[in-house]
Amino acid sequence: MPVAQAQAPAAASAAPTKIAVIQIQAALTATKEGQKAAADLETRMGPRKKELDGKQAEIKELQDRLQRGGNTLSDSAKEDLTRNIDAKTKSFNRQLEDAQAELEQEQQKVLGGLGQKMMAVIDKYAQQNGFAIVIDVSNQNTPVLYASN
């Protein structure tokens, strides 16, 4: 777990205050459990990505066909091809948005579970080693992960 220590200036008679700094996102992804969870997520989302890649390639092929046949296709054929491209693009964009939302939701579930375990480890480590505060530098919104009583 990447943790840096810093000593805060203290009065001559007071014990120094120990502060720890961590990049929690890097720490989560560096753990074996985090790497396994990422691989599992990739495996689950792989078929969906492959399907979307195929649809994107199909749209590209239709666009290329329209561009190549610009002078040789009849106006009605161009219009049909354009409508087909538009319909497939709209469908692709909806499916892409759904897939991205699903991926984000799955990532949040995984990170939530790993985060709870990591917080228990951080709390225990900080208490055992006399840290007053643990700060997460990878998250500016909620940087304090632990603060002693």
C-alpha cells in the first residue's frame, strides 16, 4: 500500500503528529483482489464491447460505401443508404450509452466493496501506527480517510 509519512511541526514538549498520505485509487487497483475484480469486469463486459465494435465497423463500412459510390449511386440509393446509416448510428449511440452506464454501475459496485475492505485496513493500520490523519490525494472531494479521536 503506497503510504507516505510526514511529521507536522510540533511544540517542543508535544509528541509529533503523524500524517499519512495515500492514493486510494492506485492502492485499490494494485491489490490482487482489485486486479481480479477488474479482470472479471472486463470478461463480463467483453462480449458487449465486441458487439458494439462490430456495429461501429458496420456503420463505418456503410459510410465508406456511400462516399465511394457518391457519383455512381442513384439519388434514391443514396437516400436509403443515408437513412440506414442514420438509423444504425442512432441505435449504436443508445446502446453505447446503455453500456457505459452499466459499466459505471458495475465499477461502482466493485469499488464500493473493495473500498470498504481497504478502509478497514487503513483504519487498523493508522490506529496501530499512531497516525492522527490519513489523507487520500487521489480524491479532492473527500480527502480525509481516517482521523483519530
